[in-house]
Amino acid sequence: MTTADSAHAAAPSAQRLRRFLSELQSADESATGAVACREACTSLGFSKAMFSWVRDASWAPKYVHVGEGIRDEFDELLSAVDGTAVPLLRAPREADLIRHRRPYVLGRNAYHREAYRPLIDLSDPAAYAAAPIVADGRTVATLHVDRNRDEITDEDVRLLLLAARISGTVIAARNNRRRVRRVGQELAALVDDIVHPTLASRPQTYFAEETHPGSRADEHTRGSTVELTEREDEVLRLLATGASNQQIADRLFISDGTVKCHVRRIFRKIGVSSRAQAAAFHREVRTATAAR
């Protein structure tokens, strides 16, 4: 056992887990997996740790951290873990872990039968363990840890399970906050649409003439005074390319309902009643802006 391992063993488990939680909570959402790996080594004392996302019928190892003192020995492992999805049919142990949420421990003598060889051959630990990370009632990720020279103990397994549970709770909390924000945006847009109905919802729209004298000049004047938010401008720009609501949602990482709310507000602000008119308005404004 190294000096670092001895220091971790001496620190109370609760103290180490509190640090793991604190670091995970303070991390950016995009860094959750990387921080979980780092703290599994620095706070909990494992030699190496790997965080993988679960996507449908695949398992995608995304982040790996190697403890101090042995980092130079595992450059190939660090390069190999890049988020590439692995079909669960090729990783039966991980499939069982994900589907049945059963953690496991493997010693070196079982690697040839059950481990995912492309990675375990690069890691080559004395023993390793894995646990599912569950959020919102499903397995969303996995956390693998290992000991480079020592066996995995019962205390190691306990720490791993608690770390996985902490990770799942943090991920679920962030998912919930994102849902609340999205629902809040959709409700705000709905109220705004009720208070300020779109042109398409006004009866006179159906009887209005398509063109009016001087309408092109009015478009230029209107374009210079309309104030869209940054997100509304992004939605209008994509809408003008012919993108559907779902395509816009995928591009901007928002829900289809949020896109619909943005489209209604854009229609109201620029005074149009169809996507074709909105696209024409965007082209008019862009042309006028370029001519200035």
C-alpha cells in the first residue's frame, strides 16, 4: 500500500464522502463524470476510476482518472477512454450491471471470462469493482474503480456504492432543476401568449389582404424596431432555413414545447402569421442590415 493509500485509509469514511459530494455539487454539469472519477481517486483513495454514460443499448466509457504516482504508466488507457459507445452485447458484465443494477467485483483470475478486455487489458489492475449510477428510476451511468496492487475490500465496495448513490442524486437534482426551468419558460410564454395573442389568433388576420401599398418599406421599418431576445433570434434564424420545431429543439438543446412558445412570441413581435412570412421577414431584415 502506498503512502497516499495509507493516508486515505486513515481518514474517516464520512469525511471522504463529504468531500466527494462537495466537489460533485460544485462542478459544472458537463464535468460531472470527470469530477466523479477524480474524487474517487483523490477523496476515496482508489488507484483508477472510470465514469461511463448509458445510452439505450450501449455503454460509453467517457472519463478516466489515474491516481498520482502511476499516471505515466497508463497513457494508452487515458487515450482509449473517449466516449465511444460499446454495445452491451459486447460487454455482458456491464449489461448485467445496467439492467439489473447489480454491482460487482472482479479479481485478476476472472478477467479472461467476464471483463471487457479492450479496457481491462490496458488498465491491468489487481482487482476492480463497478456500480450503477441511478437517476430518475433508471441507470444513467456507471462508475468503475480499481486497486492497482491490492484486492478490493468490503469497505471499498461500500464507498463505491455510496459514491454511485451520491452521483445519481446529484444528476437527478440537476435534471429536476432543468425540467423546472423548462416548465417555467413554457408557462411564462403561455401566459404571454394569452395576454398578447399572436397575429394568427386574431380574427381580422383571416380577412386581411396579403399585400398593401408600401408594405416592403413597412417591413424595413418594422425590422429595425423589433427587439428579439438572443434565443428568439436563434430560433428565427433556424426557422428561416426551413428547420422544423423538433430540429430547432435538437440544435438548441431545448424541448419542442419551448420552441413552439418561442415561435408564437416571435410571430407576435414581428407581426406575422406563418413560418413562410417569418422566414421572409428574416431575409428582409438580413438584407437591410447588410445594405447599411
